[in-house]
Amino acid sequence: MKRFISASAASVISTGLTGLLFFCCASCVQNEVFFEYHSFKKDGWNREAVAAYHINIDNTADLFDVSLEIRNNNDYSFRNIWLFIDFQSPGGSVRTDTVGMNLADVSGKWYGTGINLYSLSIPYETAVRFPRKGTYTYSIRQGMRENPLKGISDIGLRISKKVNQ
């Protein structure tokens, strides 16, 4: 037996789904405190080129999630990427991390979304508390042997207030 939904019921369902989608998107935007991309020239990401992000933090009570946003195209000839990330707090102390990220599976299928340009969001730090008010700086450099590194078009940083603290 086939079941059909009346036009009015379909309208109610459609309106409800649209409202739910809007609510979900609005709640994500409210939690986002910083989001910025740094783009590279078509000839590649030079090892000396630093993507620096300056974030003014005035909320020392809440927890935050930090993710790296990367866009690559089919000119990128590796499955992974190595990054050097410097984190400087308002007091001047600097922490350096070396981070390896997989951009494709073993068969070469790109992770993320897109057709010719693939966007991937990778968690970097979760449940971070910024202990002091002021400007925090994240600086990202590529750590691959190829220089300039072709196929990476953008690197970004996203900081969002942690949900369900």
C-alpha cells in the first residue's frame, strides 16, 4: 500500500524542516567567535609564508573548540600535510606544535567537500580555555619538503564556543 502526504501536510513538514535548518545554522553562527581564511598565490604556498590569525578574547570563563580549515585542489600531490603552528598568548609565551593531517584516503579520494576545490575542517584543540583577556595569535606554516607547495589554496582557523559545556 502506497502512502501519500497531502499538500498541506507536506507544506507543514517543509516549513518545519526549513525552520529547523535555520535554527541549526543560527546556533552555529552564534557559537563562532572567529573564522578567517588566508589564501595563497596560484604558484603555491611558500615555506616562509606565514598565515597569522589575531584573535581578541574577552571571555575567559567558557571553553572553546579550535579547528583548522584547509582547501586543496587536484594539483596537490600528497595525501597528507604537515603544519607548524605557533600559538602566542597575550603574555608573550609561545607554544609550537607540529601537526600532521590526512587530506585523502589510501586510494587518493579527497576528504572534505567539493568537486575541484575540497574544503576540510579538522579539529585542532577541543575544550580550550583562554586564561587571560587579550589578543592571542595562531601562526601557521607549511612543513612539507616541496617548496612552494602547490595545490593548497587556503588555510583557515575557526574558533567556536563549546556547546554543552
